[in-house]
Amino acid sequence: MNERITSQADAALPWWKQLNGYHWFVFIVASAAWCFDCLDQQLFILARDNAVKALTPGMDSLKQTSLSTWAMSVFVAGWATGGLIFGAVGDRIGRAKTLALTVLIYSLFTGLSSLSANITQFMIYRALTGLGVGGVFGLAVALVADALPDSARPKALGMLQALSAVGNVTAGLCAMSLSGVDPMVSWKYLFWIGSVPAFLCIFIMARLKEPEKWLAAKATSRTDSTKAMGSYSSLFTDPRWCKSALFGMLLCVSAVVGLWGIGFFSNKLVAAAIEDSLAGKNLSPAAISEAKQWWSAANLIVLNIGAFVGMIAFSKAAHRFGRKPVFVVAFIAAMAATIFFYQMFETRADIWMSFVLGLCQLSLFAGFAIYLPELFPTRLRSTGVSFCYNVGRFIAASGPVTLGVLQANLGAKAIAALPATASAAAQAAAKLDAFRTAGCYMSAVFLLGLVALMFLPETKGRPLPED
């Protein structure tokens, strides 16, 4: 009786006051792994174009742009594959061991990316980096969900996801600090920075223990063949978990395609605005390149400050109003913010719009950290979360290509409609308008999330499910 009263009293405290020293260690290690994972993602986004240019000297700029797009797709596809593999491995051999392995993989191959001798090697290293990157989210989320008190879990997971913005902002600061360095070299430095998290593996392996919930589920699986750990067969043959997996996956597809297929390409509008603002100032090519790199990094920082605010807001709202109502508002806001940004961003003074875009698009990802672990039992938690979060990346891998094809077709039509005497500037403006229109069309993908929600349960106030 006294234990129940104490537990209720603890649950009334702010979530961070409910954690003991080891709880904090688990939370910090899991958050750091995911934060560094996001740092690696953003460093790649910032370094990708320059890396491709440096590795393909003399190649036509249009072909280089195409290769840059393919590099993104290869990375995202590797990410999806890694999520599917390591999510199941984490349920089978343990979250802590597998988390250390994934961090080591993405750190090692990020470092090797800087040593690429040609574009083929670069593509291979980025695909292998993606394997490690893809495994971290499901493992970190499952680890925190299983190890922390139930009453503290939702807000802790929301904060874990919000802290990913710290990694993203750090990537922007790193790029800003290197804005004066030759861009044909600075991309290597960014990848070197991305290799640093390998040292985190030491702490993961030395002190991190497997959660008691996982140990209990593992013991049960040894005596009950129907309770297999990390089994995709078990995930899809049991109607309870199959429904959650399929519609949870569609929920994530909507946001993942929206972010990686549209959101992270918004920087193209920022780059155009920077070029317009620098026109006529008689700056050297080196000064223009430095300014573009600085402003691109600044835009990333503004976007991720918005993301941090949005993810904290989602976490608080989901705790108060429930998961599904807040998801509905967030998906509609993400679509509206994307259309607004793509239509209205014109000059450097509009960079505040990136804050709004980040707030609305990335708030959804706090929802995934909170909601997805509440859909699966301990023995399938890492598998289910990773499946939902990462399968969409196979589709998202085609997002950049789809956006590029859509832009090219719309751009070709726009240019064809111009007078034969149209200047190069007029043609460039037509292409940029086509890019805006393509982004707006693709923002309809957020509506898919609303459809998926119709088939998923509300989990607010419920304990984590078990068989």
C-alpha cells in the first residue's frame, strides 16, 4: 500500500524529478546517441553538394546536381535498411549492445566518407553510414521506454527527440565556422566532425545495462516459442501488432517523406534569396561562396530552433490532450507551413519562415518518439518502432528524385512558355517558380498521416502493451 502511494506521489512530480541517477544515465546516453546521429545527418546535408563537386571535377553542373540527389537517396535507403536490421537485432540481443554497434558504424563510415577517392566510394560509404544511422532511433527510444518509470516515459521521450535539434544546430554552427574555408575542402572537415561519436561507444558498453523489462521478456521467450524476440514473423502474424505496424508505418511515411523529400530541400529557396541579395555588390566568387555557406548554415539553425520549440510543444500537448488529436493538428500545420514557405519565401528577411517550417514539420517526430513505443510489446518494441520509423525511408529515398523530376517537368513547361528571346535570368526564375510549385504539390503527402490515424488507437494514460 505504501509503495503504491509513493508511486502515485512520484508520478505527480515533474518527469525529471522522477528519475534516479541510473535513469539519468540511460536518458543521457540514449539522447546523446540520437543527438549525434542527427548531427551526422545534417553534416551530410550541408556537405553533400560540395563533396560531389570535389569528387567529380569537370563534370557538368546538372549531372553533379543529379549525383547529389542520388547521394541523398542512397543514404536514406541505407538508413531504412539499417533500421529494419538493427531494430530486430536490438530486441534479440539487447538494446545497449546494438546501440553501441550502430553508433560505431555511422561514426566509422562518416569518417571514411571524407577519404573517398571518387564518387563511387563516396556513395558506398554513405550507404553504409546510413545503416548505422537508421538503427539508432528505434533502439534509443525502446531503451528509454523500457528503463524509465512509466509516468516519466512520454515526456522523457519527447525531450529525447527535441534534443535531436541540438545535434542539428551544432551541425549548422560547424558549417558556419568553416564558411571561410575552401568548400572543396571544408566538406572533409565536416565529415571528420561526424566521426567523433565513436567515443560514445565506450560509455555505452562500459556502464549501460539491459532494461529489466527486456531481460524478463528474454527469459519468457526461452520457454515460450510464441513469444519470440525481434521476430518480424511474430510482428505480422499477430493481428494486434500487425495493424499497429502497418498503420504506424504509414503515419511515419507521411512525415518522413514530407521532411526529407520537401523540407530539407527548402534551402534551395534560401540559396536563391542569398544570391539575389549579393547580386550587384561586386563580390569575389570566394566571398559569394562564403556568404552562401554561412547563410545556408544559419537557415538550418533557425529551422531547428523552430523544431525544438515544436517538439516540446507537441510533447506537452500530447500529454494533456492525447496523442491522436495533437497529431491531427500537427499534420495539418505541417502541410500549411510547407505551402506557405514554398510560396512566400523571397528574401533573406524571410528567414523567420524557416522557424515556422521547422516548428510544424519536425514537431511530428516528437510524436513518433512518444507514440510508437506505446504500440508494441517489449519483445517487439525496437522491431516495431524501427519498422514504422524506417520503412518510410525507402519511399522517402525516392522523394528527392520525385521532387527533382516534378520540378524538371514543370520547369520545362514554364521555360517553353517564355518568349524565345527570354534571358537566362528569366529562365532561372521560371525554374525556381517550378520548384516552388513542385514543393507545394508534394506537401499533400501529409494528408496520408491523417488517414493512418483513423486506424490507430489512442494510448494516452495506458500502460505499455504486452502479450
